[in-house]
Amino acid sequence: MMQNLPWLFLLLPLLAAALDWVLFSKCSKTAATLSILSAAATLALCVAYLAGLNTGAPDVYTWMPVAEERLSLHLGLLTDPLAMRMMLVVTGIGLLVHIFSLGYMKGDTSNLSRYFAGLSIFMFSMSCIVLADNLAMTFIGWEMVGFSSYLLIGHWYHKASAADAAKKAFITNRVGDFGFLIGILLTLGVFGSMNFADMAGKAAGIPAALLTATVLCLFCGAVGKSAQFPLHVWLPDAMEGPTPVSALIHAATMVAAGVYMLVRLQIAMGHAAFTDTACAVIASVGAITAALAALIATQQDDIKRVLAYSTLSQLGYMVMAVGLLAGEAAMFHLYTHAWFKALLFLGAGAVIVCCHHEQNIWKMGGLAKRMPLTVLCFLMGTCALIAIPGFSGFFSKEAILDAALEHCPVFFWVGAGVAALTTFYMTRLCLVAFCGSARAHGAEQAHEAGASMLLPLLILAVMAIISGYGFIADALVPYAGFEAHGFAVGLPFYVSLGSLGLGLVAALLVYGCGKRSSDPLAGNALSAALRERLYIDEFYDKVLIGGVQAIIAHIIEFIDAAIIRGLCVQGSAWLTSRFGLLLSKLQGGSLRAYTFLSGLGLLVLIILLAFNF
Amino acid sequence: MIPLAHYLILSGLLFSIGLAGIIIRKNILVVFMCLELMLTAANISLVAFSRAQGTAGLPVYDVQILSLFVTGIAAAEVAIGLALIVALFRARKTVESTALNTLKD
């Protein structure tokens, strides 16, 4: 019985979601309490496990038995450090976001029970990914987080942009998931099992091409879920959802699931499975995403969009680290990033609420005087993100840059450049939004956020500062046997300091102390291109949706209209009705005709019988 | 003794007249009478065969009993049929067979 305690990680949020949805859909306070309680309970359970509670291996349930054992669909849980420490990030940030939501959604007229049910469903599905002991179960959780993300992005579904963004997120993810599904089947075929525990050491006897294909197909899933180039387009749009959702799902946990899955596979299959080609592709995709997103972020005006692109760029870092076979560094960055990016998003949420739902940074300004505590927390997050020495982000970014320098210096220099851009756009954001004087009415009336919003911010701010230090990172970074490696002053340190300084100075020079009322860099072609997200969305819209999809749609429409509808359905109906009309002539309703025909028939019978035909 | 063929020819003629009447006439009452005519034609051939197939000057009585049954059933049919025709006339004010085509329309 006790060994099945980890199943509570899944059951509690699921139960909370079901109760919220079914019983308390009209009673949002109870629904919120239930969701928060379930998040708190799972966090407590997680802490207990990390503190050394050991209940043995949980039972494995066979969901769909198949005659051949390895093909059966099992549901099993892993309670190894990788999973449990990841669970701490998920449930910890989850709980804080739940609490923050209370303040953020106060006064919102939409159905809050639905919102909290969505959050609980997300906690359930994310736990499913984290704890899954086989790829099939990962995939189930994978789809479930996609679903809950769809629900929460589209929470304000009466807004057309939110509904569209939800659809876009879901459909873009489908593209990646398709590859992921193929990858899972390939894994089953190549490794003979979907179970992580059974994959170890089997990579050696498998042709490199097959391994590359398998890993890259699985990587497709991560490209979709972790919003890597070229499937990154959904993440900035997903900012249409409520800000706490952006913090939990689209910054800290769900989008990191791709990285988690890749690292999990890297550990399970061994580094041998990640062939050079596969690694090169993964690292390049990560680097391209990091660079593109950082560039675009420099010219965004929406505070949430800046953060969204920054998330993309940091995810690019992590994926790059995975591609460089530095899963340890990737998970380190995932872990510190989860805390400080959740902090940044929640801080942005507090700012947005206090400015009466204004998201444009050029309509803020002077907020440092009006909401000092919130802004201070936000600044802590910024310091961590731009990797100021001593903050958590510095250590993890350093780990990735070290790994990059060791494996492939090209990626190191890309990473350094992205770091400079990161510093630039975050400094720009802070200068414009917080310094100077208010540029709009909403910002003039801004005031400090309420307690339910400040408390999570303060906790996260503390984590953003300390989570990178060895004493805490060694115990909490989701990687078995993680050790924050000794920090050495070397080339990576000087380069990252240089890029930090470069970004800071550039931003200060361009934006001054926030006195300007519009972006001095705007107005040229490059800025326009960056504002239009380098026309990638437009390209998809025009070429893929308007071109390729339209052509296919025309062909399918022709098949549908001409062959299926015209020939098969209407044709057979026409044939039947003509035949029926012909036959109906026989039944004219005339008694005399009937008699005549039966008499004729009788005559024929008699003749046949009499003359022995 | 009149040969069997003569009876059969008479029977055939009666049957044909009955059939022709059914085909040609519209009035259901007449059609009904023609139907009776056809039954009678069948009866005649039955009795004729009974006589022709008899042994030692005795006819085959089974067949004659059968013809009595036919007559009885014809009487029952007349009772029902005439009742139907009367009911039909009350409902439609006509007994023309060509008028009975409401199901078709």
C-alpha cells in the first residue's frame, strides 16, 4: 500500500480538477481552495520524498495488455532523483502560481472554477510526464499538458486573439507530436521497449543511421513542446492566457518538458545513442532558437512578449546543452530558469494588474516609485536572467557555456552573443517600464500588489538568488548526482562578463534613464522586421497555410465534391431513384392491369406445363 | 355419354369469360360476379373429373366433396366481399375499380 504513495502525485490534482469541474463549477472559492490544497499536498509529498522518505518501487499497472509483454501499455512511476527533483520544481512553482492566481484573477468575471480546474489538470499531466517510467506514458502526459495549455491559453475564449492563440498552440504542437509519436514507435522497434529502464546499453548494437532517426524523431516532440525553431511560433502567442498560466506553463514547467524528456532519454539510452549528427542538429536548433528569439525580443513592446521570447531563447540554451551532451548543464539551467522566469512572469503579472491590464512597456514608466517591492523582485529575476555573478542564472549559464567551449566553440560564441542580447533587452525592459515617469494614466495610478501576489514573488526572488549556489543546487537540481562544479575564473567567465557589460552599456546608452517616450531604435527596416517576428509567422501564414495547405485543400475538396459526393453518394442515389421509377411503372394501381398480368402469367404457366417446355 | 373434353371446354370457356370480365369491366360488382364465374368453372371441371375418373359406375366422391367445399367458401367470400363493396360504396360513393388508386397518388 505504502509503495503506491507516489500515485498521489497524479491522483490528487486529477481529483481536484474533477471536483472543481463537476461539483464546484459555480463555487469558485471552494474550487480555488481545493486546487491550492492539492498543489500544497503534492509539494509536501515531494519534499518528504526528497528528505529521504522511501516507499519502494510503486506498482506498475498494465493498462492495455498485449499478448507480447513488451508491447503492453504500462503505467508506472519513477521516483529517482531526476524525477523527484523535477517534481519539486513543478509542484513548488505550481503552488506559488496557484496562490498568485488568487490575487491576479480577483475581480475577473470569467469562471474561476474552470481556471483552477485547468491548473489542476495541468499539474496532473505535468506530473505524468515527469514521473512516467516509459515513453508511452510520457506521451499521454505530453498530450494532456497540450490540452491543459489549450484550455488555459483560451481561458478568455470570448477574446478572438486568445481563442486563436490556443488553437495555434495546440495545432503547432500537433506537428511536433507527430514526429514524437513516430520516434516512440521507432524506439520500440529499435530498442525493443518503451520503458526507460530497459533501454540502457542497447544503443551499441544499433546502426548509427537508425539511432539518428530515432533520436531526431523524438527531438521533434521537444521542438514542438519546448517551442524551438521552427515550431516556436506558438509560444509568444500563448501569452494571451492569464499571466500566472504563462509563468507556470509557458515559462517554468511545460515548455521545459521537452528538455526534461531529452535528458531523460540521454540518461536512459546512454550518450552512445545520441549520434554526432543528431547532436549537431539538436545543438544547432537550440542555438538558432536562442539567437533568433533574443534578437526578436529586443524590439518587442509587450512586457509578456519580451519575456516569452526570452523564454524561447533560454530554452534554446538548454536544448543546445542537450545537443552538446551536457544534460547536467541543461537541467541546471532548466531548474534555475524555472525559478527566475516564473518570478519574472509573476512580477510582470503584478505589474500588469496594477497598471489596469496594460501590457505595453511604453505606457508604463516610473513604476519603481509606485510599487517598489514588486519591482525589486522583478529586478532580482532580471539579474538572474542576465547572469550577473552571484545570481542563480549566472551559475547555470556558466555551466552551459563551459560545456559549449569544451565541445564546440561555435556554440560558445553564439551563447555569449545571446547573453549580450539578453542583457540588452532585459535592461531595456526595466529602464522603460520602471524608470522615468509614467507615460499613461494606468501607470500613474499603479500601487503595490496585494499579499497573495507579493508572497509568491518574494519566495521566488529568494530562490532566484540562492538556487544556483552549490549547497542548494546539489540537493535540488533535477539530475542524479549533480554537483555544481567548482567555479573557475577563465575564458567563459570573462566572455560572459564582457557580454553582460556590453549589453548593459548598450541599453543604457540607447534608453538612458527611461526618459524617452518611444523606442529610438524603431523606424528602420531591421526594427520593423524584428517587430514582425522576422516574418516567420507571416511566412507560415502565407506559404504553409495559404499556399501548401490551400493547394492540398483544393485537391481534397475536389475529391470530396466530385468523387465522394458526386459519384459515390449522389450517383448511387440517382441510380436507385431511376431504377425505382422504372419499377414503379409496374405498380400502376390499376386492378385490371394486375389481373391481366396474372392471367397472362397463368397462361404462360399452363402452356409451359402442357407442352413440357 | 358426353365426353370429358366437352365439360373441360365448357369449364375453360367459363373461366376465360370470368377472367375477361375481370380485366375488362370496371364495376367491382360485376368483377365480383366474374370471380364467382371462375370458381364455378373450376367446380365444373372438378365434377367432370370426378365422373371421368370413377370406377364401376361410381364417381370419385372426394372430388365432389371438394367441390361442395369450394361452393361453401365461395358463399363465405361473397358474404365478406359484398360487405366490403357496400362499405366501399358508402365511403366513396363509387364502385369503379379505376377510382381505387388513392394509395398510388
